[in-house]
Amino acid sequence: RTAGDFAAVAAISAVRIENGAVVEAHLGIGGAEGRPARCNEAEEALLGEAPEPDAIASVARIAADNVKPISDAFCSADYRRHLVEVLMARTVREATAEAVA
């Protein structure tokens, strides 16, 4: 790593689970668009869902479908959209696992 290193895309998730279902969700991305952004549609889709693989994959796809990624010298918009889906699934999976534990 060097002083100029940065994430092409970053994803964050915080959830609260009650009785096996997500009752509160905060999801966001950075680096994909011109500024950090909440993933409101994905948050809404996650509410009331059990943290199962299909639900998490669906939420990640919604986040990727709603992002308006930029292209630059480091990566294309298509690759950033792909990273949003992969990283959002990963961070939601980790957040829900921690919320259940």
C-alpha cells in the first residue's frame, strides 16, 4: 500500500434483527459514484426479510441496479457496478451474522 491507495468501491452495512427478520437496515456505498451514497431501495428491500442467501443476493442486486457509477482511469463504470453487488452482498452477510450472534 502507498499513500495514494484508495478503494475503487466500498460498501457498508448496519442492521438490527428481531425475531429472525431485519427490522432496521442502513446500507451505503463509496467510490462508485461521485460521492458516498445511501442505498435506500436496498434498505427497504431488506426490511422484514430473514437474512438468507437469496434475500441478501437480491438486496445486493438492487444496490447495484440503483447505483450510477463513474468511469475513470482506475476502473470502468461496469466494473464498479459489479463491485457494488459483490461488496454489498459481503457486507450485508457479515452485518446480519454479527446481528444474530
